[in-house]
Amino acid sequence: MEDNAKRNKRISMLAWIGTAAVLTVCVILIVAVSLRGHLTVIDLENYVAVGTDAGGNPAVLLDVDAILRDLHLPNPNRPGVDMHDYPDVEALCTAKMHLSYLSDDRMRVTIDADTDTLRRYGIAFKALSWEQQIKGFVEGETPTPVPTPAETPNTSASPAPSVQDGFLTSLLDEDGNGLNLRIVCEAVQNERDFTCNEVFGNNFDTTKTQVVFIVYTGGVHHNLYRASYTATYKPEDGQEPITIWFTVDLYDLYRFNGEIGYGQIDVSMCGSEEESRHISSNGSVTRLSGGGVKVSGKNGFDQNGFVRFPDCPTSYRMANGVYWSPTYDALTEDMIWKLTAVEGHSLANLLRYARKEIYARYYTAFDPKTEREFDAHYKSYKWYQAREPDLSGLMTETERQNIRLLREIQSLIEK
């Protein structure tokens, strides 16, 4: 009896120990999950150095190693660590830094990063744009530069605006050619989509009502690129649609070494379409018709080698080359079926070119043997330079949808 009592006591004690261990593990898991859900806010200004490069031009460096160390994240510079296995690390390492000139000793620093991914992993930035003083880099203490994709533009800015470099007073260069505004157009569209997603979720339609470029004659900002939008939410339950109006503003556009950048970006909600289209009178305004120009006639291609779609914007001279075309926004079947064959090209062949131009905008290399026609066509335009590696993986979903639609209608015609 006594042995049974002792045995039962030991069994009871082991059960309590097991229960306590399980509870301890649960508490640890709960704490870990709660900590993971906690948002860590980083003040990037503590990790950024703005100084001068070997040529004496302002340059920006981000100490990624210090950020990874402070956040206790794996460093891809160490053996056996692949940053592609860690989305938050990849988002930090592929962040892009931009500089815009403010004064003789101060610059505006702006960061472009995958903030959605970082936020999912509990990381947020205190600010995406701030003003910082230029200081010389100290030898031996230079922060590790951010690893950036090959297509990332030069992030330096001019220390003294001149005819060639500095703040833009026109969207044309000295030869009357349009400047490369792809980074500007992409930033505007990203802010447009982010704003609508925040307000409506995914079920919305947008209409661009105005695009203007303003050079101020006085005030803080030297120039401004503004796009005005009307966005409508269509409820699935039959309720009345909801409409909002807003503007996307890019301030202080500048040019340096042939690249275009901007100082900061801002979204302003408006009470009406009229309010969103209102332009103050303290500047020189260039109105860009719908962000592009209207085309007429039966000329198959515009000045940049892009297919002309009747009654919709085509590539715009002031956004030279690939940086504005109808396929930048979503195409519709009506737009496509309005195309007519031109001399030397059937309708199906025009659709083939319209599809290939989307790849050309990403500098995709066309095989000179199997795609000789497209290789010769796009190489005849100064803006096109075939690049390696292939950048077509950076296409937007809108561009991919346009490719599918163009291919479907092309197949219908050929059959």
C-alpha cells in the first residue's frame, strides 16, 4: 500500500511538472507572438551619412550592417546567409536612397523601400524623407552602402544647380528632347494605388483628370509635378458608389548626370474634382494633356516607336522614350479594337509591337536572329539600350494584364 502511495505521488508530481512545462512553452510562444506583432520604429537619420564622394559631389550612404545588427537580423554578407530567405532583410538591403539639393550645406534625403513587407515583419521607419547636413565621409568609418539593383539611378545630386544639372525649369533638355521621367511617373502611380488601397481596399477605379508641371517664381519649392485623380469605389451590395478626389505632388525635381530625381512626395485629399484641379498662380504652369498627348491620323508609331492608340494618351515627348505610353496604364478592348492597320503593318502586327514595347521599356534584349524585326525597330531609338540581366521581372501587374489582353486579341485576329 505504501509503495503504491509513493508511486502515485511520483506520478502526480511528474504530471504537474509536465503541465508546468507545457504552460511555460505556451507563455513563451505568446510573448514571442506579441513581440513579433510589436512595431519597431527606426529613425533612419541615425543610420544615414550624407557627405561628398571622390568627385566632390554629395552622396548618401546607409549603414545597413548597423540596422541589421540593432534589429538582431541575419547579415547577408556572412557565409551561408541568403537575404532572399528573409523578406525583411531583403527589403532593407534593396532600399534606394535619393538626394535633392536644398542649400550649400544641406540635402533632402528620401528613401524608397518596400515598407509593406517591413511592416508585416514589425519594422517601420520614423520618416521617409528628412533634411540632413552635408559632412565629409571619415576615412575608415564609411558606412556600408545599400546593395541596389543594377537599374537603380545615380542617387547623387548636384551641389550647385546649373544649366545642365540642378532643379528643373523645363521638362525638355538643351536639345529640346524630353527628359527621362520614369522614376517620377512610377512614384506618382505607386502613391495613387497606395492611397486608393488605404481608402477602398482593392475594388476601385481611378481617372487621371490633370497633370501639370509648375516652376515656382518664389517660395520654398523650386518646382512641382502634380497629378490629379478621381477615384470611385463600387460596392458589390448595390449601394451608391463612393468617390474621392486627391492630388499626388512631387516636389523639387532635379537633374544630375542625366538622371531625374525628386525631393519629396505628398498626397492631398480634396473636397471636389474642381478643388483637385486648382492651381495657384505663383508659378509658371505647363499643362500635360492627360499625362500624354492625343494622336490622330494613321501613323502606326509615335516619335518613340510606340504604337499609336486612337483617342488615348501615347508616349509623351516630355517624358522621353519609354516613360509614358498607353500601355503604362490599363488597356481596354475598346482601345485595342479602335486600332487600324497602317502601311507595312497588319492590325495583328501592331498588337505584336504594342506587346513588345512593354518589354522594351524594361530594356529587354531582343534576339537579333529570332526577333530581328523588334531588335532593329527599338535600337533605332536613342532611349533604348538592351540590358543584362533581364529586368522584365519588375513589370507591374497592369503591364502583365495588358500583355495578356493584347495577345488574346492578336490570336483572335490571326485565327
